Amino acid sequence: MDKSNPIKLRLIKILAWLLLGGLVYLAGLDFYTGVIAIGGLPPLAARRSQVFLLLILPVLVLLWLVGLWLIGSGRQVNFLDRLENFRGRLASWLKYSICFAILAFPGYLLMFNRFGEYTLGYWFRLALLLLAGLLGTWLIFGKLSFWNWLLRFSILVSVCGAIYAALDWLSAVNNYPFSQGWSEGNRFWDYSLMFGKSRYINPGNGPIFAFISTGRQFLWALAFLIPGINIFGVRLWDALLWILPGLLLGWICLSKDHTGARFSWLWKAGFALWTFIFLAQGPIYAPLVVCAILVVVALRQKNLVFGVLLVILAGYYAFISRWTWTYAPGLWAGILALLDISEPGFRHGKWKQLSRPVVLGLAGYLGGQLLPNIILIIHNVRISSINNAFIINPTSAVVRQPLLWDRMMPNSTYTPGILLGTLWAGLPLVVLLVWLYWKRIWRPNFLQIAAMVIPTVAFLAVGLIASAKIGGGSNLHNIDMFWITLVLIAAWALKDAKPRFPFSSQLRNGLILLLSFVLVLPATYAIQYGSRLTFPPESIVESTLQGIQATVNVDLKYGEVLFMDQRQLLTFGKITNVPLVGDYEKKYIMDQALAGNSTYFQTFYQDLAHNRFSMIVSEPLETFQQRPGEIFGDEGDDFVKWVSIPVLCYYQPVATFRETGVQLLEPRPVPLHDPQHCPVVK
């Protein structure tokens, strides 16, 4: 900051004071609305949180008033010097330990403390995040010039956001036997079928259909290689798969490559944390991140043959994971290999340098397109699963279900809307990359720019279309290839720009300002999520399990028992001695409902009309249509139309456990005759 310009300095202080005042007001309003106005302070078990939170707002107000006084008087305060002396006497290990505790506090408070059960708005969460970064910066670094302070503050806010995002995933790791989300339990059942099929009673020992691609199933299925693993272990593995791949990708992006570029462990650790928090904005599924890791490792190899094999593997793994990912590994490999070349082109014999990008790019196409067909021909098998059918005919995967374009704008399912959410998550990084190029700090030529921009825009377009498909649009995970591409380009831009550090003071200040947005905004995105999970008392959990088991034991004498939902109860032995019925799993039946597949449902309705099942285990079924503004309202209406109402025409609830989200249904003595709602069975 230019101290020679006191007017400019005073204006900046006033602006900061006003912004801080607005944040304090909004945070206080959130606290009042979410805690005080709804009927009381936090429970006694959270007494420390009460003391902290009841004091923190007055303290912030006091600091705000002190800031106003300092701006007006220009005087220094003695106690600030005393605080600085106290900080200076602390041992380094103690400073870093306290700093880590401060940065972890927002995540602990909102997800592991009883106080997190209250509905706390975004501004209160943001105030916690920024306050943690502020205290951590002062504790570790003390007094700094403005630009040095801003950079270090932004780094610690980013670290705080990364810790928060990791704790958000880890907060779901527990032994609760029922689903913690709409599809969690049944997904665990999907994962178990690859290596844990012996957990089930499978009449006839025939194949069991899982509504998941092989590539996505494989990573999570690895947990079931551990004999007797319980739901706690699988949830822990699930959380780690959302955390570790992003960290690993960021680390290896700055690891030593065949060009000899070197970064210290601090650079690599910082980029790893940023990569994790940036991708957590999706969040991005682990299989696609693994594909990116394979591509980066391939680019690190001096041996081109080994690199080609890794890219082929990445392309094939993308193919068996999700058809929209098929071309990504090859394009990533080609882009990054081209960025490794200094001033690539077609003149003066430079076209020979393009052989490496071309070969690596074609390797991705080979792995994602040609190799799967070769394998199919060799084994002489037909692709029959719905996921693989999408690969053969991708258009059907898009047009078979409606596109809800209103989810591009703010809506009840995803508050900021896909377009604004995308700008929030990605615009700062795009602006930083453009600025680096404009200032000639990063120097790709026209060919390299074209190679980056065209696939990146295509990935963004594909992601936006996928986000508009009914059943999606609740977050940014469908724009996954775009986010990973930005991370990879950022890493290669950093590698190219590093030899030109340091810059002039003007360039340095501009870089710090843009970099601060890139570091801070992903953390401000992550803080909107996360709350403490609450569960019914253990007595209710046990009585629910006993009620299900007792009813199952009786109904098995009269026919099959269908676990349409809560199949993880069979996976982890909470309900025993039940022959598995693989048909009509909830996620798959929902997918058919979203597509309006009347042919599929005719078979389902026939089974219902003929009382094929002596009991159905489901979530509590409702017959009313969703109100406007409900989260996933369109999806809920389709489920009611195609599933809930028809089931209730032929089956009646005999037990509903609202606290655990389970309903048991048995055949009606006399089916309902409602021509307007009940299906006509041929």
C-alpha cells in the first residue's frame, strides 16, 4: 500500500470498515434468526459454544467501533502493541497448533458441536471463516504490509475452507444403519456387489444388476475386500475418496517432470489443498480425478511408451465410468503435452515437436473408444446394461429425460443457479489466467491457446447441458471436466510463470489481488454447506430394526420381500435371512420414472397387481404433488406419479418409521379401484 498517499489510505480503511460493518450486521441477523428467534440459546451440552458465540458478536461490534475511532483519530492503541509482544513470545509450535485449531473451529462448530443443529445462515458462516483467517494470520505472521498481509490472509482462509470441506465429508462417518441421504444406503449396496456378493442370499446364484457403471463401482468396492467391513468403514472410505484424490492431483501437478521443473514441498502442499477445495465446489467424483492423475503421471514420463500406456488406461477407465468422460483423458494429455513445448508450431521444422501431443492425445482416444470395442469383439459379448447403452448411443442419454433449463438461474433446488454458481466457482481463476497471459507472465502461443480454449469451452457446454437434465442441477458436479481442465491449465501456467518471479511491485500487487480471489472464493463456496447430522435415539433405531426383522420373518413365508430402499441393511447384516430380490431398486426405478418409461413400469405394475412381493421396504410413500419451490420438485412429482401412487394402489403401509425413514408395505386385501390414478394392468 502506498503510505505516501494518506487520502487513498484513509479511503481504503473506510471502505474496509464499512464492509466489515455490513458483515457483522448480516452475521448477527443470521444468528438472531437461526438461534434466538426460534426459541432459545444452544443446549447446555454446547455451553462453551454459547459463551463463545454470545461474546463474539459484541466483540466484533467493539472492534468495528474501535476501527471507526482509529480512522478518525489516526492514533495507535497501546494494547495492540502489547498483543504483538505477547504473540512474539509464543513458541513456533504453539503458534501453529493454535492456528490449526482456529482454522478447524468453523468446521467443528457447525458439524461436530450441538450448536450445529441450529439453522445458521450463510453470512454467519462467512463471518466465522473470515474471522478464523484473520486470527490465524495475525497469530502466525503478526504485523505485515498490506499486500503481504492480504496474500497470507487469503492462503489461510483457503486452508480453513479446505479443512471445513474435509470435515464436512468426515462428519458423515458413523455407525448409523439407515441411509443418511436419499440414495446413500442403496449406493453402498451397489458397491458391495463387485467384491462382496457373498454377503447376500442369492437364489439361483445368478447375476445381480447394479445401476452403476463399473468404473465408478470399482473404487468404492475396494472397501469390501476387507472381510467383515461395517458401514462405518465404508463411510470412512467414501469420505476419503472425496478428499484424497483431489489432494493427490494437486500434489503431482507440481511434482518434478521430464522438463526438470521443481517446486518445494510447501508449494506442492499449498497447490494440493487449493486443488481439493476448488474441486470440492463440484464436488467431483473420484474416478474422473483418478483419470486426471493418470494423465499427469503419463506427462511426467520420459519414456513415451509408458506414458502412452497410462493415457490408454485413463481413457479406458473414463469409458467404463461415465460416457461423457470418454474423450477427456486424451484431450488433457494432448493439451498438457502441447503446453510443455516452447513456442510450438508448424514452421521451421517445429511440427516434429507435435508428435508427442498427438500420440498422447490419440492414446486417450484409443483407450476410450477403440480398446473397449476390441475387448467386446474378443469376448463376443453384447453391451446390455443401461450405462453402456448410453456409450453406444450417447444421444439417447440426453433426450430420454427432460431438460430443466430453469435450473440455470437461481432456484429452490440449487440456490445460486448453475450459471451464477459456475461464475462464483470458476470466474476468478479464468480472470487470473487471462491476466497472466495479458501481462506476459504466462506465455502460451496461439496454437496452445486454441488447444486449451476449444476443449475447455466444449467441456463447459457439456456440463451445463448435463446439469439441466432432470435429476441433476443441485450442484456443479456435472461440470466436472471443466473444473479439472482449469486445475490442470493453472498448474501448467504456474510452471511456466515461476521462472519469471519476482515481478515489479505493480505486477506483484495485481497478482496478489487476483490470487486472493482465487484462493478465498472456493472457501466461501464450501462454507454454505455442512451441518451437524442428527439421528433418532438408539432405542428408536433398535426398535425399527427389530420391527423390520420381525415383519420380514413372517412375510417370507408368503412370498418374496423386496427391499426397494435401505438395501444396506442386508449388506451389513442388520436384517438377516432374506433372499435378495435384485429388481426394482429405488435409484433405477427413479431413473425410469424421470424418463417416463411406461414399458418398464408395465412389468412392475403386473408384479404389484399379482402380489409378487409379500412385503416391500421403502421410504415413506406420499401421494401429494410437490409444492412450487420444493427442492427436486419435478423429480418428486415423477416419483409420485410412476411409483408411489401405483404401489399404494396394491399395497398398504403396515408400519411407518418416520424417524428412520422406513415404511413397510403389504398387499391390500382388495386393491384400490381408482381409474384416474391406479395403473391399468394388461
